[in-house]
Amino acid sequence: IFAGTVNLSASVDVLVSKAAEDSLLADIVRLMEKAGQGQALYVRIADRFAKMYTPVVHILALGTFLIWWLGMGLVWQESLMIAVTVLIITCPCALALAVPVVQVLATSRLMKAGILVKSGDALERLATVNTVIFDKTGTLTHGKPVLMNADHIQPDDLQMAASLAAHSGHVLARALAQHIQGAALGFENITEHPGQGLSAVYQGQDIKLGSRSFCNASDVVTRQGPEIWLCVDGQSPVPFIFSDVLRSDSSGVVKDLIDEGMDIHLLSGDRIDIVQDVAAQAGILHAAGQKNPAEKYEYLSSLKRQDSRRVLMVGDGLNDAPVLAGADVSMSPSTAIDMAQNAADMVFMGEKLSPVMTAYRVARLSQKLVRENFALAVLYNVIAVPMAMMGYVTPLIAALAMSGSSLVVIANSFRLRKVI
């Protein structure tokens, strides 16, 4: 019984074989800490400019004053006026606004799309990814089993199985109990057998609902997938086949990411055959199943060791937390457990997977706009400052030009509002 396991029904006797610091939960926390230590912090270009900007500008203004006063013989009042014009026309605002304005607009755009950005440099990192790893249950899929063969089951059998399933807290039983039509049937002597299923008596007949072996159906061939069996005395066992269906737009999002040049991987702790089936439905070529947290983290590490791999991880479970922390950038749905949401750089809401694509497009455009804003600010200063130093600009014109450059940067940033 791993740390964090939830007991749904009967009591259990537990023999503790490891100390708390050696538990699965502790291993996951250590993997997350290791991933956090290995995550490089991106220093904004604007911060580097800010360190140099003030001393450089003041040196230029002082040099301008000395050249005009001592070198050119201009009276000190007029020389000082030219130096002040140099200080006015230089525009730290445009450089200072190049990143923050884009960040604010990008974050606002994503909030309207139901995406919360938790890390300040998440968009910068997201814009560079070329590999995406998806978890299966709760990420590509809804994480809720759905009865797939209801149309092939007799209504009486479905009503009986659903009514009996209502007495269990098992995840498949809860999904089956949703198919009760009207009032549930009344049973006698209801007993839950741990790890097997339920038994009861209905109108003098013994009823069983549970695993294949519990209902004596080991030799019956059915389609792959999670299953519950109904066994009534004197009748053939009836299978109830479940599937965790894909989110409605999962395959479309995967296709869009592939069109953007992404390498897509599916990584899950579920059985390999189920994982491969979901991967085929979603259009994913690379799929790996039956992976524990340490194996998932090693899978991520092996990808990152390859040249130029920048990885986005999208997951929601406890097993995904180390990979979410270790990826270059990560996202979780709002239905994820707290540890996964804490490890992720972004959290998205809703029943669809499209926020992943929206976030990527916003990230790409935001980084493009940041580069354009820096180019505009640098170009302005390269042209304006020499003109001011040569005395071709008055203080009034300098003030207007400085304000205008900031407005140009802001206007360029507002192109983010049009991203799809």
C-alpha cells in the first residue's frame, strides 16, 4: 500500500515496511526537489539592459556637455541645454516597457481563455518547446470511466447491475450506478468482498457483481478495457466494459501541435495496451505505459539529454508531479491534485485540451513582440540620441519623441489581443 493510497471500502491491516522518508510520497517529493534545482532561471533581457542604461546615458550627457562647452567653445548654458536634451530624448521607458507590457497583456489574454500563468518566465520557456509529453488519465482523457457497451446489455441486467453498484464506492461501480433508471432495485444480504466485488440476494437469487474471476467468467473473451461482471444464478455472466474517453478536442490539439513541428509522447502508469489504444485514438506515435514516478522522470531526463530538446509536460496526477517540475515548462488541468498544480507553471480550466494550444500560440507571439519592442526601442535610441548630441533637437521635440516611442511599443504589444 503506497503512501497516498485511498481506501474506498473495507478495513485493511497494514504492515509498515519502510520509514516515512523512504515512502513513495517521499520519493516523489525528492524527485520534485531535484527537478526544481535543475531548472534554470531565465533572466529577462530587460533586466540586463537596466543595469547598463542609467550610467551609459549619464556618461553620454556629461560627455556632450563637455564637448560643446570645452571642445566647441559654446557657452555653458547652451551646452547644458543640449546635454539635458540628451537626457530627455533617451527613452528608458520603451526598453522598460518592452517586456512588462507584453507579459501583462499575454497573461490577461490567457486568463480570459481560462489559463492561469503561475511562473513569470513560463511563456518565455513555452515559446521554445519542441517536444510535448501528455499524461493519459485526466489529461488527454476526462479521467472518468464511461460504460461503452450499454446498448448491448438487456435493460433488466443493466438496472440490476447499476442498482447493486450503487452500494460500492469503487470508481467503476460509481460509473455504472449512473445508469439506474427510476428507483433502484432492493437487495438483501449485500456484502462487499475486498478486491473482488459485491454479492447480494434478489428475489431469492444469488447475485454477484465484480471482477472476472469473482463472477466465474475467466474463459469469456471480451474487448480490452476496465470491466465489471454481473453473475445471476443460472444465467451467463454479463460484461460491463468501460473506457476513459478522450477529451472532445484531444486529437485535434495533438494534430495542431504536430503541425507546429512538435514531437508528441504519451506517458502513463496504466497498462501498455490501454495506453497504446489511447495513443492511436489521439494520433500520438510515441507511447509508454506502466511507468512509476521515477521511471516517468527518467523518461523525461532521457528526452532532455537529446540535442535541442525543450519539453512541455501536461499532466494531473501525483505520479506526474516530478515530471511537471523537471520539464522545461509544464501545464496541469484545474482538476489535477494539489501537488501537480503546485509543480506546474500553468493551470488551465474547462473540459477541453485546447488551452494547451492557445497558451503555446500566445507564448510564441509574445516572445516575437518582445523582440520587436526591443528592436524598436534600440532603433529609436540609436537614431535619436546622436541627433540630440549634435544639437538638432530641442527639449520639447525630445519630450514628444520620448513619449512617442513608448506609445509605439505599447501599441505593438496590443497585437496580442488578436491571437486565436
